[in-house]
Amino acid sequence: MLSRAVAHISAAALDHNLSTLAQRSGTRLLLPVKADAYGHGMEVVARRAAAHPDVWGLAVATPAEAETLARLNLGRPVLLLTPPAPEEVGPLADLGVRLPVGTLAEVDALPAHAQAHLKVDTGMNRLGARPADAVAVGRALAGRGQLEGIYTHFATADEPDLTFARTQLGRFRAVLDALPPALAHCANGGGVLSFGQIEGMSLARPGLAAYGYVPEHLRRVCPLRPVMTVRARVNQHHTVYPGETVSYGALWRAERETEVAVVGMGYADGYPRNATLKAEVLIGGERRPVLGRICMDQFMVDVTGLDVQPGDWAELWGEGDLTATEVARWGEVIEYELLTGVGGRVERRLA
């Protein structure tokens, strides 16, 4: 069957971003590919990233993601970022997955062949050991020969005010100073762009930045490229006459004879319904408005005066003038939500 919607994943853009972020951080990268590689397709991205010389390993959020990634045998370490259930620890260790540890009980539960990364909670208050407890946990891991890495996560490194991020970094350094050497990593994308090279760090973990999106105030720090371009097919073309309405709720009424293309992607595929009456797409060489309410499986576009036929493609967002940032704004979401929301009916293709 023909694909009705495709997310084209640019190998060149991904390679560029990985090289740029590694240079900026002065370290190799532990690339997050959780949430289906931020919607880009975990297997597609992981295979490409694993071949990149600046990528040390790959990080995921769930045991199922870790298992899937480990079974691909890509030759790069896989780190699980969130604690597994006790019964998942053994099978994950058997696959070589690096496990997150934040308590002495989790240390005791590790199989002898497991490798672990100590998670330090320096202020995110989400996961990990507080600094006062982390040293004991880290020493227990080191005593068993299982302390491969030590990490924390910034809460505000992508904000203009870096005061709290510097406080977190200071807390993290204090833990590192009290433990044997291990792979230290703390910088997410905001951390890499805001701080550049952080002394003593072995790895960096840029998430959304690796896929080409950063806060506006950081965009000039280093050039990054959007990795995903989403296109959907026109599946019907018809005429709407003056006074007629389009789509649910009859929100849009034709004031003139209007040529309409029906595009095969909707909110079930990740195109935001809240972009209704705001969205535009690139079609037939022009930017044209979406008409009426966005539907579950499709939406309608004004293509009056254009040579557009069923089977042609509309570009919903990409690396050019129409980006995911603009679509996310129309949809009243952030880029993370838009990209990770791209559904399984949208084919991922490495281009």
C-alpha cells in the first residue's frame, strides 16, 4: 500500500547536529532516542547515530525501549534512564543494558554482571539519590565494580537565567569529587548550548537539540538543522461553492468558488487539532491555508489556482520556511509534544 503520510528523516541533518553538539560540548554524546527518538523513529535514528563517531551510546526511558534497542545489536551501549521493575533488572542486565541506580536497595538487586549509572538528584526532584545519599550509593556500586557512570539532569539549563543550573552543577561536582572516576554526564541540549564545555564531563545528552530544535534565545549559539520533514498525500480534489462550508462545525464558509485538496493526515497522526483556522501547508509550490476544522485522518486546504492533483504531496513542516516550531505554536503545544506525537501511521524514511 502507498504511504499516505511520511516523515522524512534527514541523515545529513542528524549527522550535522551530532557533530556540532559534540564539538560544542567537547565530549562524545549519549543520544536520547526515547519516545521513538522524539517521534523520528527509534530504529531509523539509532542505526544512523550508532555509526556516528561522536556517539558513545544511546539512552531510552522505558525497559521495553531498552530491550528493543539492545536487540538491534548496534554496537553502542544502551542506558535506561528510569528505574525498571525488580523483575526486569535481570533480563535487562543479560542484554547488556546499563541500569540507573539511585538507592542502596537497587545496588543490592543488581546481578553481578550488570553495569550501572548512578543517578543524582541535584534539584529536578524527579528521580535519583539526593547528593547527601548519592555518595554512599556510588561507593557501594564502585565497591562491586559496577559504577560505569554518574549523571544528573538540569531543570533550567534551557532558560536565559542559569543561576539554578549552576547550583545543580555545583551539587553534582561535589558528588563526583567524592567518588572514584566514572563517566560523568549532566548536559541536556540546553546545557550543551548554554555552558559549552563543562570541565570534568565525559559525555553529553542532548535530546531535542540533536533533532534540530532549541529555545529561541539559544538558536544562534551553533547552527542546528531540523531532522524531520513531514509530508502527506492529497487524496481528493474538489470544488466548494460560495456559501458552502468545510469540515466539522461549519467553521469555514466559502466566499468564492474554492478548489479544495483533502490531505491525508489528521490529529490521529499527530497534526494538532488546535491548529484549526490557523495552520498553513506548502503545496503546489505555495503556502496555503488549511480550511475548517482539522479531522482525525485528514484536513482540507485551499488550492485555488494551483495545479494540484490526487497523489501530490503537501509539506506540513520541515527544514525550510515552515518548521515544527510554527506548527507547534498554531497547535498550542511545544515542539516536544508535536514531534513525539507523530503517530505510527506516518512512515519514517531515512533520506
